Amino acid sequence: MGLSSSGRTDSAGIGIYAERMNDYPGCDSAGAPAALPTPVLKFFADLAVQVGPPQEVGQTAQGLRRVVPIVGGTARGDGWAARVLPGGADFQRIVNGSLSELDARYVLETDAGDRIYVQNQAIRCGPAELIARLGRGEPVDPAQIYFRCHPRFETACAALAWISERCFVGTGARYPDRVAMRFFELT
């Protein structure tokens, strides 16, 4: 039974408000939102993240675990640049021969000296033979691999605080010594 505004239910089990959804501003006669904004991609940055050799943890109950050290790199956006500080890592779970879940955590330092903590979660998948080539450090055409990510940012810099309040998505490509990524803000 549904709950009414007074805490009681009506005989049909539907609350009184359920019958009046079309009374809400911005809703059509069926109660659905009349118009919601469609997200638009706005370029944010290109990154080249240098990586070291993977450190295998081994096969766990959740999949093969690997840690890939992040040893440096660069980031460039409209009117700003940063370097990737060494010391981060990409914590990977190889689900099967064609699917990996990635969780990279690292710090950017802008040319102005401000630091930005990045947590970037991604999915990388493709044909098993191409994924195996990536695992051996061999070049693979990035167009053959699905690599999508959603980075999140934190910073103590007041002028950059807005990046902690937005959603970002991106694409990536794995090369033997680096990961190239392009990030977009969802506006």
C-alpha cells in the first residue's frame, strides 16, 4: 500500500501524490520531466601518463590483479599545463582475456604549483588477442580497443575548486610506455 502525505495509504495502495505527478512544475501530463538538459562534451585536457612495468599480484577470486606504477607525464588544457608527479599507480583488475577494470590514482602539479589529485576509473576491452599484445607491451591500434574513463578531481586551490564539482569523461589509448588520454567536461 502507498503512503499518503498524512502517512496513510489509499485503498489502491498508491499515495495521493502519485495521482498528481503532472502538477509538478516542469513535468508533462504523465509526470515525466518535460525537458532535461542534454550533456555536451567540452574539451578539458590531453594527458600523456608515463608508466613503468606492471607488478603482478596474481589471480584472486575477483580476477588477475596488477599494479602499474605511474612515473611521470604531462597534462595540457586550454590555457594551462601540468606535470604528472611520480608515485601514482593504476590498480588493475583483469576480469578476463578481453576486459580490464582500471583505477588510476595520481597527482598533477600545474605550472603555477597547484596540485590536483586525480582518481580515474576506466574500462578497457577488445579482442583477446589484441589485449594480450597490450599485456606484452606490443603496439596495438587504439581504434581497435574500447577505452573509456571517468576521472574525478580534488584540489586545495580555490581557483580550481570548480573541477571537483563537475563530471568528466574521457577516452584513452595504452602504449608500451604510456597511456594517452583526452578528458572532457560534461556541461
